[in-house]
Amino acid sequence: MHYRKFGRTGWQVSEIGYGMWGMGGQWIDSDDAESLRSLELSIELGCNFFDTALAYGSERLLAKILRRHRDKDLYVATKIPPKDQQWPSQRAARLMDVFPPEYIRRMTEKSLKNLKRDCLDLQQFHVWEDAWANDERWQRAVEDLKRAGLVRAIGVSVNRWEPWNVLSTLRTGLVDAVQVIYNVFEQAPDDELFPLCQERDLAVIARVPLDEGTLTGKLTKRSRWPDRDWRSSYFVPENLKPSVERANRLKPLVPTDRTMAQMALGFILANSAVSTTIPGMRKEANVRDNIAACDMKLSKKLLRELKRHRWDRSPTEWSQ
């Protein structure tokens, strides 16, 4: 495992972090015992950054692992869910309907209780609208959390395919980290977001590194999930078909003795703006495969070729 500086916090975090959304109730094939084994293996292999959220239902699962490894520096990031339960946030949404100050404090305390911690390393807003940037109510709320010693750093998780929707907020100086979708297909953060983060020494968490599974190369146009599985509502026909077609065009580029997932992660890690990336890893085989990407350095030729596969998309009803 290799480590990178987490922006101005100075933390040294594993460049492959652990995304814990897949361990929540929205994925039907998640098994707690298997998840715990996978988490243990990740720590054994050097992972020290774990990203969860109050809405995922995996905070208490992570608490079990943290308790077993009190002697290690393990960094925990979680998220405040929107009070109006709208994912993503709506453009006309009011801050007081989504993140009122007393709610920010209450949800933070709830996560602390679930995680059995006195202080969160990173507390993040799970959705965001940049129109809220200069609203003093959230600003005072996060300053109060830090002053009370309940959080060490504040972050924002940007809505899907909207890396521009946080730029003014980052300029307030109150945010330490931004979590954004970045992968072979979604390269828009390179345009404005990443340069701003590098200028201000802000940490970048690259989420959805495998494009919800398409960049593993294992999905087909016939892939299906039960109705209560989140993927059934995301991979609707108008998304699944082009996603699989684009992933298939990448297969000839995969280096010998490597997986497509490793190539996809290698693309992300080649970007110095990225502090860590957080693939979902519910199985031990996923942990081994993903962490092995740390030792993979993509050639300049391959990186140039992968950049040509940029896919600019706009949020839709199904993109959530």
C-alpha cells in the first residue's frame, strides 16, 4: 500500500480507501460476516481510510473493526444525510430544509454513537448545492463542531456528475475535503475542481471509481438485479446498454495479467490531485484485487488512450 497526504489535514491516508456503501441495505447480496472479513483483510494489507455514511447502515459494522484495532491510525469519514431525504439535492432546495444547524449537530452525534467514537476524523455533507456557499448557518454549525472537538475536518460529497457544484463553497475556506465521482468515464473534475483543490491544498476523495461496476468489465446488457436492490433503479436500459458498450471498448486496453478494475483504479491514482479513492469491497477477493492496483503504474500511452474515453453526462431521473 502507498500513502498520500490528505490535503491540509496532513494525514497520511492509504491511496486505496474503503467505500462502505455496498455494505448497506440498498445492496441485497451484502453479508455482514463477509464484510467484516473483508474489512479485516484491508487493514492487514495497509488500508487506513474508511468512508461510510449514516444513511448506509454500515457505521456500526465499522465500529466493530475500529474496536479491534485501537492501536492503529484508522481514519473514518462519514456523512450527514439530507433532512428532506432527497438524493441528490434539488436545485431550488433551501439549506434549512436540508441541513439546518441543529440537525447537523444531531446527526453528527448520532454517527459518533454508532461508531463509538468521541470525534469524527471527517464529517461530510452527503449532498450539496453551491448556492448555500455563503450561508452563515452551515458555516457556524461546522465551526461549532470543530470547536467542540466532535470533528477534525469537514467535507462535501458532490452530487453525481456535478463537480462544479461546490467551487464557491470550497473558496469559503471552511471545507477540508471534497468527495466527487472520478473515473475513466467521468473526468470532468479535471476541468475546474481539481485545480482549485490543488491550489488550496484540499483533499480529494475519488468515489465511484469503477462506475458502479461497469469498469470491472463484468456487467452485460442482460445484467439484472431484484427490485429492492439499488442497482435495478440505476442501471435502467438507457444507462446499462451504453455503459456496457463503453466498458467493452476498454477491454482490449487492459494490460496483461491485470484486471480491468485495476486498470481503472490505476487511471485514478495517476492523478496527483487525488488523495484516495474508495472502491466498494464487500468480498475478500475484491479487497485483494483492488489494493493490488497500488503497484500498477500505467504507461503514458495508456493514460492518453484512457483519457479519450471521457463520457460527459448530465444528471437524469435515474442517475440519483
